[in-house]
Amino acid sequence: MGLGWPLAAGGQTPAQSPPPDLFFGDEIDVRVINLEVVVEDRSGNRVHGLEADDFRLLVNGVELEVDYFTEILENRAVESRDGGAPPAIGEGDSVPTHYLLFVDDDHTHVTFRKPVIRGFVRQLVNLGLDDQVAVVVQSRRRLQVLSQFTTDRRRTRAALAELERGRPFGGLLRSPRLIDQSRVAGNRAGGLPPGARFDEDLTSVAADLPFAAMDLPSAASEARAESLARDLEFSVTAVSSTMRSLDVPGGRKVLLLVAGDWPVGSFRLAGQGIGLRPDWNILDALVDTANVLGYTVYPVDQQTRPSLMRWQNLRQLAEQTGGRAYVAGANLRALRHVSEDVANYYWLGFVPDYRRDDRAHDVRVELRRPGGLRVRARSGYVDLSRRAEADMETQGRLLFPEATRSRGEPVLRVETGEPEPTGPFRRKMLVPVTVHIPVGYFPVFPFEDRFLARLELRFAVVDRNGQQARIPVIPLSLAGRTQPAPDAVVPYDTVLTLRRRPHDLLVSVHDPVSRQTVSTRLQVSSRMDPTTTGGSP
């Protein structure tokens, strides 16, 4: 079958190119953007009884019509004369809330977060019977689902008990960042530790060492700043991947974010002169993901020394997604506060003009009636392209080792060869890879005397320090004289260039037409025998 289905990376010659609408046609996107809008008076009391015509919805400064509207009162939808309930509500008038608790174990201290976690356990009784809770932890640069979304409070308490005990989640004292601190300390004492290499041992410096207190040479300072930026970027990617990877039923979605000591400030990256990269340039990706998926973010600080810059970032995350930040003493009662905050609001839905251009759009909700009322809602959304969505799906599969295949998804077989050192000082390696494309799983399209398919091949890697490379997208054009059998595969050979250190590798094949994906996750080391894997997706 492979001989009848030649495969090539990239496009075809003009004479061979089928018309564009053969694969994509006229796509109509009718996804609804749902806005959870809170209206309060000057005393902070909720205002009820408003209708759709009391609100003005502005996208990029242009007023749009509200397509769906309802008031949520004590977690129940109130019938409105101005429009049906947004599709996210589902059947019936009860509106459950789905709480995603994300704990960054690599940036929190077990002792400092323990009172906050115990507060969550005590306040589970404040949730409605239909409300669901999921618990996810980022620990040692990996994501672990301690509990999927569930109404079973015993399962949630068991997951939180694992965090409270600190085993196996030992907090930042057991994270890879502590090792990085010792390397920096060795450098300050008069040199790198024996056997250490500058390029590998100073590229992951801990985020919570005072920058001004470090007497490092310029190159080391730049390496540290670059490490801080990558450290924050990895955590933001982990949170975003979690929101995208978990299957959430219909209802309101809430992210309870226990971030800990995320790096703050502006980072001067190595080799980029005087340019600075502010922390908010990285955090903005989390806001975009939350707003696209309809999550309201409620950051919860651990019990530790105050950091005004970090608190400011947490408050901004909350403000731009319609939530609130709970710091200092308020974090001990955060779950109760959040459950009260999400019980009463207005749900506005609209269908934007999708262009799939990855552009951000400002959203503002105003009241037509005067009276000093305050409105709280998310600040925008991003019109994600199909490619960006597929990249994010690939990232999610990479960071979730225990992710499961979609129903009916075949195993993607990948073979890796012996790595070969390359580059200056042999610090990189060439890894031969053969991917067996399951062409029979994806739809094919007849054109003249052939059957055609266009797929996308992606390689995503993360090393032991949590550093990720940009995900390359390789377009694949396939053609055959007969329709492929369901089990037909086509081999594709390539060579990856990686740094000489262990990596987790995620290989995925994506069909942009059907949006089906198959993937395999495997480990690549600097010294390894050739392997074949069917991988776990």
C-alpha cells in the first residue's frame, strides 16, 4: 500500500495541486462566546433583575448584538423575555460550576500551602451537589491529574490529602529548581561545581533568588534571566494545557490557581541586547487561553511573605478573566468566597465573525442605565487559528503522560535510531526518526484519478529542565490510486536535532479537515539503542 501512496513534505507542484475547497470547502463557525458578567452597586451588593437591553456589548469598540442572555440566580437560570439561555448551560435550569484546582508544586512550599489546601477541604461543603472538582498538580516539570472532574467529594478530599501530606509532592524544596540554586551558589563561591558545564548548568537558575543580590558576570546574568522567562513560560504552558486537556461538561468553568512563587519582573534574554521581556508578556497567554475556553481565573496565594509585584500579577490575571484574587488571609477561605461569587451573575452569549487569524479582540460590557453600578467580566478573546489549536493540543498531550487516546484512535508507531553527536563541542545530537503514518485512519478525497490526503506532522519535546522547543509543523501531501485500507500506513523518515540531554518526545499526526489526531509519547536520551514504540498518547 505504501508504494501506491507516495508521501512528500510540503506542497505539490501547481499542475498537481487540487482546488483548495477540495479539502476545506466553505467552513461556517458558529461557536458562541459566553461572558459571565457580574453587576454590583457601590457597596459591593449584587444587582438582579436586569435584561439584555440593559447591557451594551462592545468588541474592539464596535457594539454587537447579544445573541443569548439569561440571569443566573443562586446557580439557577432565570427565564428571560430577551432571549434563550447560552448553549453552555445545557439542559434544565440548574447551572453547575466546574472547579479546576491547579497547584504548581514546583513553585509552592508544602508548609506554606498547607493551610490553603486545608481550607479547600473544609469548604467543599459550600459547593452545590452538581458542582464538580478536578485537581491537577505540576510537579518536577510534569503534570499529574490527581482527580478528574467529579461530584464525589471523597475522591476530591483524597486528592487534596496527597498535597497536604507533601508526598510525593514535596514542593519547591524537591523541585529541579533547587538543584539550579546550588549550581548558582557554587558559581558565586568561586566557580562552577566540578564537572559542570556553563551552558547547561546556568540555564535554569531558580526564580526566587534576589537578582540584585547576585554578583554574576553579564553572561551568567543573561542566562539566569533567560531561565526565569522559560521557567514562567513553562508554568503558564502547563496551566493552559491543563485547561485544554480536561474534558469539562456544560456549565460554568472556574480555575483555582495556586501558582506560588512565579517569577516576576522584566527579563533580559541572552543574546538580545538591551531588550526586556516583561512577565506579563508571558502571563498574557494564560489569559488568552482562559478567555477562549470560558474559564474564570481565581488566583489563590500560598501563606508566605508578601510580594507586591506577584500579587499585582495575580490580581491582573483575575481582572482580565472576570475573577478575583485571594491573597493574605483571604486565601484561607478562598473556595467559599469563589462559590459565592459564581452563584449570581448574568450570562451573555454572542457569535463573533471568526477569521481564524490568531488576533486578540477586546471585549467590554457596559450598562445603559446610570447609577454608579460596576460591571465585572472578561476583557477579550483570541480568534485562534486551526494551526494554533493543533499546536496547543500537541503541547497538552506532551505534558500529560497519562492522557488517553480518543475513542477509536489507533496507536501511532514511531521508530528512533541511534543518536549521533553533532555541532560545536558535540553538544547536540541527531536522532533518526521514522513515523508510520496511519493513512487509513484519516479521510481521503477523490480528485481526478487519485485519492488525496493532507496531514500535519508535529514534533514536541521537553527536556529535564522543562525547556521546550518551538513545535515545527511539517505538511504532508499523500496520493494513491486506490482508497487506502483502514490499517494502511505510510512511513516518513526524518532526523531531529536536539541538545544532548534526555527529552520527552511527542509525535503527532493531525488532520486539519476532520481535526482528528493520533500521537505517541516516548523518551529520547543522549545514549540509547534504536527503539520502536507504539507509545502511549
